[in-house]
Amino acid sequence: MKLLVVEDEVALADALSEILKRNKYAVDTVYDGEDGLDYALTGLYDCILLDIMLPKKDGITVLRELRAAHLSTPVLLLTAKSDTEDKIKGLDSGADDYLTKPFVSGELLARVRSLTRRRGEVMTDEFTFGDIALNKSTFSLSREGQFVKLSLKEYQILELLIANPKQLIAKERFIEKIWGYESDVEYNNVEVYISFLRKKLTALGSTVTIKTARGIGYFLEGGA
Ligand code: CA
């Protein structure tokens, strides 16, 4: 899951990003409305946390422009307590929910979880594919009662593969989703983590394999 935080109060933006990263989200942070709009329009995010009072372009304008561009990414507005009118304007402009500052991290996480839950998705900590299950609270991969622990990057790579079953995922997409839009990570970083994951799948005796589409990317095989 990849989130975008658009918040000009640097301390708050960094605290938000820290809380979210600790909870296994990949996070990009920008500090003004223009960058917020540019980043959001990439369509790479599963949810956008958008402050209303922002330099260069306010949050409501950013939101209207996103919706005008038919971007349906869920938006959680961050508002000050007194901004009742802004909340209404925000919801009318296409926000999915809002969070009043100051907030506690439990509420923030609950709202993000609720907005990123796919329609019809059962609340579960597990993604399954073929004979394997990926657990997002323990970061473990399991098959028939056997478990292996994954690193954060391994987890994120496998989550992206399982979320898009049998779909070819380009190496660029992994880098954008996991390392970040402006990251200078190279393709061989992805290859290294893929090879770790393959070893772990083999160790579990799984029939699931990560296939290579040479020069392009990867896809999963072995699902039922
Ligand atoms: Ca602000």
C-alpha cells in the first residue's frame, strides 16, 4: 500500500509519515498543493492524506482538480478543528473522509485502513495466492503451517504481486510503488529482493513461483 501525504507543517508531515511507515505503508511526503497535485496525478497511490490550508494551491482546489481529472484515489482531508465549512466543502468536492487535527495515531490508521479497503474485501490480515498466505501484521509468509519471516521490501514486493495476480508488473512499477517516485534505486535492487523471495518460496515447498518476463518485470504463477 502506498500513500501520499500532502501537508505543509513539516513536523506534522514527518510525524504522519513515520507513523504510517511503522505500520508498513510506503509513504511519499510533499509540502505544498502543486507538488501534491503532481504526485497524486501519477495514480500510484492507494490513499491521499491532504491538508486543506496549503501553500501554492489549497487542498480543496487540489481535490477538485484530481476529481476533474477522474482520479478516484480515496482522499482523507486533514482539517483544523474550526474548519467546519471546509469539511463540508471538502466532502462536497469529492473527499472520502476527513480527520480533525490534532488526532491520535489510532484514529488516523483506522481511517486509512477503512479508505484503502477494497470494495467487498473481507477484513483480514492475510493475502493468499495458490498455496501461500502473506500476513501483513506479522510480515510472514506461510504454507501449511510453516512460516518464514520477510523483510519490509520483500513483503512489499510480494504484496504487490499478490494484489495483481497473474498480471505482469514492470520493474519500474515496483520501484515507484515501493521505493518512491523520485528514488534512484536501480532495477537490480528489485532483482535482489525477487531472488530472496524465490528462495523463501522454495524453502516453504510452495508451488507458487515468481516468473520473469525478461527485460520487463515479474508475475506470479501457481495460483489455483
Ligand atoms: Ca496547513
